[in-house]
Amino acid sequence: MTTAAKKYLVTGGAGYVGSVVAAHLLERGHRVTVLDDLSTGFAEGVPEGAEFIEGRIQDAAKWLDESYDGVLHFAAFSQVGESVAKPEKYWENNVGGTMALLAAMREAGVRRLVFSSTAATYGEPESVPITESAPTAPTSPYGASKLAVDHMIGGECAAHGLAAVSLRYFNVAGAHGSLGERHAPESHLIPLVLQVALGEREAISVYGEDYPTADGTCVRDYIHVADLAEAHLLALDAMTADEVPAGEHLVCNLGNGNGFSVREVVETVRAVTGHPIPEITAARRPGDPAALVASADTARERLGWTPSRPDLADVVADAWAFAQERAGVRP
Ligand SMILES: NC(=O)c1ccc[n+]([C@@H]2O[C@H](COP(=O)([O-])OP(=O)(O)OC[C@H]3O[C@@H](n4cnc5c(N)ncnc54)[C@H](O)[C@@H]3O)[C@@H](O)[C@H]2O)c1
């Protein structure tokens, strides 16, 4: 579906996922304003052609007005371990910040929202693949803060006629040209293994080899960031076409539906980079579920979304090209 050019506010558009989605919006001819306080993002991550406001979502009312057709809301803190140590930081930013953003949207009459939710809202799954009707029992303040926002958005839709799509990402990976993953500290597996290939880290720790999975290591669902970006554009199209009408809050899981084990990821990085990638076997980490794999049937049925890069080697190859460019060692 093609839609006329629109104007969108992208919160967190200097971060990993937000910058890639902002770039896709611009490539489709939309106007984009990025609102980001650079707390974990980078000014150079804001794609060329986007207007950039350095500021907090807590102050969104200063900038949001009726000229916007919708908001894509990525801004959040997302480190699980940090959220256990400093839960108040997560409630203030993720929940308090979103409350202020929703109030600013209501005030300005901006009535369409796409929200970055997460598989962490489900916690330890009873069965996989995980559907949106699975019980939500987050095991960290981070997951709980995202679930609280999902509830808040549901109420806003029902009471005030917002149209919203919460996209529950599983493990986002890969890069879009010069836009890629650079969290500090890094906690995601693929960039960590690539740090070993770059010589920035001696070995990769494998936490637990006795899980009830085919090779004993944890299984996760890796979704290419460009496929994820496509889902955001489809969500906007669905709201513009009233397929997700005012008053509806649609929740969709986004994943490949294919799980890959930690060992398969390490093997794939060895194949892509040619580096031996030494491993250190470590104890299980508390709260790490054996397998997290998405059922993305709702996204397929309601948004017409199909991941076009399901091959782990493609995801790793794009992340590797980005990591080499960042490290200045691109061949
Ligand atoms: N990366 C993943 O695998 C993954 C998985 C599930 C969900 N998510 C969600 O997707 C979103 C984006 O994740 P990411 O990996 O790109 O993270 P990121 O840290 O790279 O990006 C988040 C951005 O939000 C900005 N930000 C944070 N608080 C802000 C505030 N109060 N006001 C303005 N800007 C603020 C940061 O500076 C950063 O640029 C997050 O909401 C995260 O919870 C990510």
C-alpha cells in the first residue's frame, strides 16, 4: 500500500531502532522530526533529512502540535539488569515519560501512535511460539514498565479515541547501512560476539549449556531491524486506512518465528567473519528463559507483514559490515 506523505514525530530516533525506522520513513517521502535527549542515543544516528529536537519526551508538549499525523515512540531505557538495580529510573522514564507524551498528543489532537513494546512483557513463557494472548508476567522492572505502558495506551484508545499499535519486538538485530546497534554497555548477543571478531573482547560467554533445547543453550528469535522498520510503516498505513481505527489498540508480536540457539549464533558469526570466536562456558543467568520465539501471525494477518530477511547469516552479515565500519576496519 502506498500512502500520501505525512509528518511524524519519532521519539528515540537517535537510537538503534528509532534511527532505522526514521530512515525508512524518509525514504518513503514522509517528513520526520526526531525527539531524543541523547541519553543512550547519538546525534549522528539521526538520519539526514530529519529535523532534530534534543529534548525529553517528558516535555513533548513544547513541540507537539496538530501538524503531526502520528507519533512513533521508541524513547525508553531498555537495560534489563539496570532496571533491577534502579527500578525508579525505569518507571520515571518509560512510564512517566509516556504518560506526558500521551497527554501532549491528546492536547494537540495527534491521534495515531506506534509503540515499541517487547517480548519482555511475557516473562517466562508457558509455551512457544508466544502469541499475544499468552500470560504477561514480566520478570524485570524493564518488562513491567513496558507492560504498564501497553495498559496505559489501551486505556487511552478506549477512553479518548486514540488509534495505536504496540509492536512487541523479540531480539532485534542487523543494521541498515550506517545505522546499527551501539548500546553502551552492550548486552545483546550478536554485537557482543562481533566484538570478539573485532578483537575488542577475548571470548564470548555462553550462559548455560543445560537448557532443554537441542544443543543446551538458550534459543531466541532474531528479527532483522529493516524487517522491523517495515512493520512500523505497515502499522501507520493500517491506521491511515482505518483498518486499525480510532479506539483500537492492536498488539502484535514481531519475530521470525524461527529460534536460533546461542551456539548457532556463535557458529554463524564464525562462518561470516572467519574468526574462531573463543567461548567461555558460564553458569545460567537467573531469569533467562530457555526459549523465546514469537508467533507473528497477528502482524501477518492484520498488517500484511512478512519478514523478508529471516536468514540468520544475512542478519549477522549486515551487523558485521556495520561493526567493521564503526571500528574503522572495513575491508
Ligand atoms: N533492541 C532490541 O532488541 C529491543 C527489543 C525489544 C524492545 N525494544 C524497544 O525498542 C525501543 C528502542 O530500542 P533501541 O535498542 O533502539 O534502544 P536505544 O537505547 O538505542 O534507543 C532509545 C533512544 O531513546 C532515547 N531516549 C531515552 N529516554 C528518552 C527520553 N526521556 N526523552 C527523549 N529521548 C529518550 C535515547 O537517547 C535513545 O536514543 C526501546 O523502547 C526498547 O525498549 C528494543
